[in-house]
Amino acid sequence: MKFFFSLALAGSLLATAPTATAQQTAESPYHTRFAVDGPIILGLGATSAFGLYRVQQKSGLSDAELANLKKEDVPSFDRFSAGWYSESAQTASDLLCYPTLVIAPGLLALNDKVRGRYGQVLGMYVEAMLASDALFTTSVGNIYRYRPYLYGSEGGSGRSGKIATNSFFAGHTAHTATATFFAAKVLHDFNPGYEGEGLVWGAAAVVPAAVAYFRIEAGKHFLSDNLVGYAVGATMGIVVPQLHKNKGAGVSLAPMQGLNVNGYSYSGMMLTKQL
């Protein structure tokens, strides 16, 4: 997921407060500040880079270690996929994951309200992605868990490489879930209660689940790796926009009319609080 490191600097610029032109175009449900979001994005990028460095320091498995691997050592709930391997399933997971990382935020630009604040939204997207990526690279850089295909006979030269120990947790699933749930969350916040919202959330849930399925079929990750990746991605996709939600309250005047206790009508103005 090196793609996200190159986005860190651009994301810190996009996370600035909306311009005056944007303010005239659309009201945003979010509040971003360069002084806060810029350092956060850069810090997450640095954490991701350090995690990737840790991955590079890992060692592969020797022939003796490979020979000693036993399916019985895998927890029972994950054991069903030990030994699975499929290059076609790996390709399918790539074709679902990588385009989604661009398509999901790209589709948001089709919505008029979101388009007026698209720079702000992209800044939050980079922040959400880097949050997932920081957790992912830190995990695979420090946790040795053998990929399922190592318990079979396939995998070629990848059986002894460093990435053969990067099973926990599933990065493809995590990043895809971040993208889809982020898009669904942002669309909801700009257009609460819009028609077809249930279908959007359904698609947001199904796409990363499909990626998880193919990662298991490919022998890249166990079920538990994908469950954790899904949870991490969905959480970051929802929590990052939520943390940026406007929380201010204000007051406004609203017309008021009715009958008093004596039966006479009255009218006037009433202060109402906007949450």
C-alpha cells in the first residue's frame, strides 16, 4: 500500500479549512483545520512508513521451518483454509481492491453537495486511509503469522519470502472497507435520509466482503485476518469523518402562534436552539 505514502503531503494540503468559494457553493457538515489535520496526516504517513520498514527487516522461512509447518497448529476456526492457493483469486482480489480505492471517493464527486467541498473530503479520505494503513503496516511489520498457502505445497518462490509471514491482518480487505464505508458515511452526512441510502450502505459492506472472500481463496489470509481487516477498515472509514463533524450549536428566531388560556390568539417570535 505504498500508494498512500505519496498521498500524505497532498492530503495535508487538502485538509485545510474550506475556501470562501466552497462556502458559497455548499454547506459542509465537517470542520477541518490545517494546523490539526496536517500534522495528523503526516504523522500517520510516518507511522505507515516505519511499519513498512519493519516489514523489510523481517526474515523469510527456511526450508526446515517450512517442512515443520503443520495444519494442526492453526486455530480450528481458521484451519479450513490452511493450504489453499489460487493465483486467479489473488488477481480477482486485486481487481476489486485497487480500483475501489479510486472509484469510491471518485463517485462522491457526482453528488452536488459533496463536490462543493471535494478538497475537504479528499483530505479526510487520505487521513482515513493512512489511519488504516498505519495500523496495517505496524501489524504486519511486527507480527509473524504464516500465510495459509504455506501449509500446502504451492506458492513458488513466495514461500520463503518476507511477505510469507504477513498474514495478520488483511490489508486488501482493510483498505477496501475504508474506501467504501468512508464514501457511504460522507454521502449520508451531506444528504441525510436520501433515497437509496440502504443500497449504498449495502454495497459498502459487500465489496470488502468480496475482497475478503478472494483473499481467503487465494491463500493469502485466514478468516480471522480478514475479519480484523474488515473491522479496522470499516471503523476508520466511519470514525474519521465522524470526528470531523460540526458540533457547534446556535440560536435562531422562529415564528410562534397559538391560543392562550383565555382563548385569545397570539403570535410572536421564539428563540430555537440548533444542534
